[in-house]
Amino acid sequence: MNDMVMKLDEYGRPAWIGLMVVSFILFWPVGLAVLAFLLWSGRMGCGSRMNKGRWPSRFADKMERTASAWSNDVRTGFGAGSSGNRAFDEYREATLRRLEEEQREFRDFLDNLRHAKDRAEFDQFMSSRKTAAGTGSEPGGNPQPA
């Protein structure tokens, strides 16, 4: 068994992946065992013993680069840069500014709409509470103690 592991290690990851695929095809529990062994031993480079803490930092770096690229693209018109036609570039910038302003106005409108709805629900609650207080019972139907 140990000789086979050493021989597969000489061939590298492709040999291990091939063994795993063949194992899954022939009998899936053996394929699952090979996969567990590969992950546990760190032979795939993603286990806890190999490159510990390296892939999360690489992932975070990649996400940060992607976020900065997106923010740059949004500011420059999705990476379009200059089209070579100044009139078109001015039109595009004006259109993007107008769309951003409309988006901001729409968000404000939705905020005001939510606020008005909340205010109406609160006013309805308070009026039902006043009505209940006038009849001597709480809105849940339980009489108030005197």
C-alpha cells in the first residue's frame, strides 16, 4: 500500500485525481475514501496541513482586487474609457450622472413611502389604543385593571 502511495506521489496530482475518478466509477464508496484520504493528507493542497492560511488570504486579496476594479469601472463607465469621440463621451457621462441622480431620487421616494406607511400603521395603532382605553379594555381584548 505504501509503495502505491509513493508511486502516485511521484506522478503528482493528476495521478491522484485519476485514481479518484476511476474509484468513483467502479465503486463509489472507494472513490469517497480516496477523496477523504486526499483531503486529509493534504495532497490536493487544500487540506489543513498544507498551505495553512494561504488560500483564505489569496481569496480575500482576489475579492479586494475585484471590488476595486468594479468601483473603478463604475466611475469610468464600466471600463469603457474614452471612445475617441468627445461628444459621445460627454453624452455618456451626462447620461450616467442623470441615471445616478434618478436612482438617488427613487431611493429617497422609497424611503419616504416606507416612512409614510410606518406612520400610518403607527397612527392606526395609537387610535385603536385610544379607542380601547376609552372602552376600558386593551386592544387584545383584556380588560384593564382599575
